[in-house]
Amino acid sequence: MNKSPFVLSLLLAVGPVLHAAEQQGSTVSPPVQGQGAAIPKRLDTMVVTATRTEQELRNTGSAMTVISAQDIANRQLYTVAELLRTVPGVDVVQNGGIGRTTSVFIRGATSGQTLVLLNGIEMNDPSSPSSGFDFADLTVDDIERIEILRGPQSTLYGSDAIGGVINIITRKGRGKPRFSLLGEGGSFDSYKVGGSVSGATELLNYNLTVNHLRSRGFSAADEDLAGNTEKDGYRNTTVDTGLGVTPLENFKIQWNLRYTDADKQLDNCGGANCDNLFRKNNTQQLYTGLNGELSLFEGLWEQQLSVAYTSSNRQDYDQSPGAFIPFSEFDGNKIKVNWQHDLHLLDFNTLTLGFADEEEWMSTDSISRKSQNTAGYYLQDQVNLWDRSYTTAGVRYDDNNRFGGKTTWRVTQLFAIDEIGTRFKGSYGTGFKTPSLFQLFAPADPFFGPIGNPDLKPETSRGWDAGFTQTLWDEQVLFGASYFNNHFEDLIGFTSGFNNIDRASSKGVESYIEINPLPGLTLRGNYTYTKTLDDSTGLVRLRLPRNKGSVNINYNFLEHANINLNVLVVGDRADVDFSSFPFRRVTVPGYTVVNLAGSYEVNQYLKTYLRIDNLFNKQYQEVFGFGTSGVAAFGGIRLSYQ
């Protein structure tokens, strides 16, 4: 592993005894103008993903991280994937620069075993090979916070939540009408322009954000390898909007929509001479949902009824002479209805009952329309005894029209000793993932023969974690540690077609520390150790580093200025060289990357900002043979009026 001695010594000293499972970037609030930057009470943050009901982060028995809007503003990044890189227990790999295939792994689970939500709308693509979500085109536009929930979560969320859940929550309009415009540019001939309008009255809340990002980019295949000199460009237009109505004090309706249209140039492989002047991709994604909330009997019975629709269309073009597949198209769609009831019959108890029905379908240029349906029924009970013991237990039954029924369950427990600022917590749960439509129905290949297998069984998992958090000096210091252990069975692999052939395991430690030594100054460090094993081969699983950590320093000063320094350290990871035949297993070296960002509020209308990625121009790879950015600088301004 390529090491920065100072950074690594800090991480390794902190790592074995500290825990990042709860509060990574969770609640850093905007500084209070004219008062310095007040130290926030981070643990008071309200979250919804862990139990599908509102609760304080401090009382959540699950391993959870929250990235706030202020964290996003401090780091000035373009994409959600960049933010997730520094989250404990989460690994991100990208096949080249911005806009290229981007996979996210939680605690050793595969990218297809992570459920991604946008305001509760499932983003996973039914037409992708593993029905996973590609983070390549997901920008940070209009995001209020991101909740990352680790461990098996099928009890509340059904299929795809074996590794965990990432829930992205966008802003709602608040207060007087607010208008903003932004413009920025930088390295690789990149620029971004956009604007937004938002506001609220007693009856309505509304917001609309439109942003356009374009970059000439760099070679997706590592340009340091022979023959990879072509620049692979990228274009992304994203529209995010929402409208809420509160006609009665106990009744409200919220509609959200996000649409992305992205074009990207691609290379043939990761290796020497992989440039392709004629290969490109267009992706169009639509996520929209309508959610109604009704409270009855003075809040004793709360209902939520939601309808969500997901659509993803991908078109790949390869117009090079003699191209084996000159054109391919993948179209995936999903409709999901969820009806949830929360009963608060006792002060210390919340009972949740729900029903969900999901229909997903896909088609390609070689597969006619295929579909599957899953109906789920879930029950959860939350018990709070004397504000000392917080227990959650739940069970779910899912009925799929192709493989039948599946039962999952989960329990969490937290004990609070507020007098000394200590919390002990743990969870145990099971999960499952239905075979993707592609795995079930992929057409035969002239070389491999039959690929799709309609007799596939669901993948399953079981996992547990246990740990603690500790606060000192009125929460100016927060640290903790947790151990996790997961087992995956009936994993779907490819051996002359898709089959349930594999088992795997992962275990490790997540650790975290945060210190607020002065008003406006926040120091964070985290370290994750993950040991994975493919039981069928005895080898570690691909693209998952054993060691990963980060250090983040944020300083708000002079009431209007902010500077953020982030150091990311990633250890060696196993990969496969697909540019050679036969394919060979390789090791991708570790790396340390330093990023710097700063902003200054000139006045209440004008804000300027600057970001430098890879400050020391580190040469490295995340996926074998694919390129990453060298040192790059970006700057811009934002105009706002309210």
C-alpha cells in the first residue's frame, strides 16, 4: 500500500478503538452568523431510514451514518459517490472519470445488494445485470441529507437490501421565495451552470432545481498505459422538483420528481490500447413519487400511502469498424405501492404495520418484455423503556410470483447511560435478494450458450453487529467502535450461465472519532477494517480493500469563510485484468488522496468557492486499468436572493 506516514499513523492509532457507525458527518449545521460557529448537538439529528419512522440518531440501534447538506456544501463535490467514499464501511470504485460505471459496496456485500432510495423511491435499475444502482450520474443537486444504513435491512425494505440502504432525501421549499444561480468551471474543460427556486406558504411548499454539467474529461482507460490518449467527455442535465400541499393540519401530500439525461464516451477495456473513438452511452433516468400522510386520533394512528415509479433507459453505441455489438439498449421500469400504519397507543411503544406491492419489468434489444411481482407484509415494534433501553424487532413476509415466499426478521437493541455519555448497541438481521430479470431471462450467447436461468433462487444473508459510542465534554468529543459479521448464501454467479453457486462472508471493525476543539473547527477521523472471503475459492472478494480510512478537517472562520481538507487512504484490493485472455487475478495498489475545498460568503447574495482534487497529483487506480484524475481545480460563484 502506498502510505502517507502521518495520516496512516493517525488512522491506525484511532481505528482499533473507535467507531464511525453512527455519526459520520451527521449533523454539522451552518455556522451562526455573527456568533462564530456554534458547536452543534450532532446526536439530536432526526433520521427516518432505520425504522421508517422519525427518531433521534442517538437512539438508533442500527449502524448508521448521515451526511448533511452542510457537509455537502463544505466539500463542494459534484457527485454522491464522491461523498460516500469517506463513509465507514462503504467502498466506492469507478471505471474511469466522472460519469463512468460507479459501484458502491457496504460491508463486503456486492453493489447489487445495496438498496438505493430517493425520498423513498427505489432507484435500483431492473434492467441492470444485478438489478443494482449505478451511481455514475447521481449528482448532489438539491440534496438535504443522505442516510446510510448498514447491515441486512430486508425486514423493512424487502429485496436488494442485503448489504444496507442508502436513502437520499432532497430539500423541500421553506420560507419566502428564494432564487439562486450558479456558475463554475475548471480542469478538463469542465463547467457547471444551474439555478433553483424554492419557497413555502402555510398551504404549499415548492422547489425546482435545474443543473447542467459538462466536461471534456480524460481517458477512461488509464492514459498512463500505451495507446490511451483520447479524452472521454461527459454531459449531465439534472432536474429535481417537488411540490407539497397541506390542506388540513393532519393531512399532507408531497410529490417529488428527479430526471437525469447523461451522455458519456467510453473505452473498450481497462488496459493498454483500449481507447475507442466510436463508443458512447446515453442514460435517461426518471424517479417520481407521490406520498400522502394522514394523522388520526390526535396522532395515535399515522398513515402513509405512497406510489413510486422508476424508469431507466440505457443505450450503448459502438460504431467502430467491425464492432461486435454496434448497438444495445436496456429499459427497466418499476412501480411500487406502500401503505404504512404507525400506532402510538402507548407513550413508550410504536407499532408499525405495512404492505408493499412491487411490479418491475425490463426489455432489451434482444429480450422481450419480462416482469416479476413481489408483495410484502411487514410488522415492527419499537419499545422505549425509561429512555434507557431502546428495542426494535420486526418480521416480514414477501411473496414473489416466480420463486414463492420468503421470511426475514431483524432486532436491534440500544442501552443508554446518559450520565457518562455512553451507549451500547447491537443488531441482528436477515436479508434476501430476488434474482434480477436479466439473470432470469438473459438470452443464449454464441460462445457461452444459455445464460439466463429461470430456476434461480434468491440470495440470502444474515448479519450482526455490536459496538458503542462515547461522548465527552458536552459532546465536543465523540468516538466509538463496532464489530460486524455477515454471511451470504446462494449467491448468483456465472458458470456457463447464471447459477446459485457461491457463499461468502465478511467481518470487520468500523471506527470513528470527532473532535470540536474550538468554535468553527471540526476534526474527524475514521477507519474500517473489512475481511472478506469467497467460500467457493477461499480468496478475498474483488475490489474490496481490507483497510480504508479518512481524515477530515473543517474550519469555519471570520463568520463567512470555510475551508475543508480531506485525506482518503485506501489499501490494496484484488481485481481482475479483463484486457488479457485468459483473465488473470491482479492486485491494485493502495493510495492516499488529499482534497481541499474552500468558500467565502462575500455578502448575503454572493458566495464564491474553490476545490482542488488530488492536491498532490497522486497516480492511482480504483479499477484495474482504468484512469483516475490527477490534480484538478474547480471554482465558481453562487448568487442567491430571498
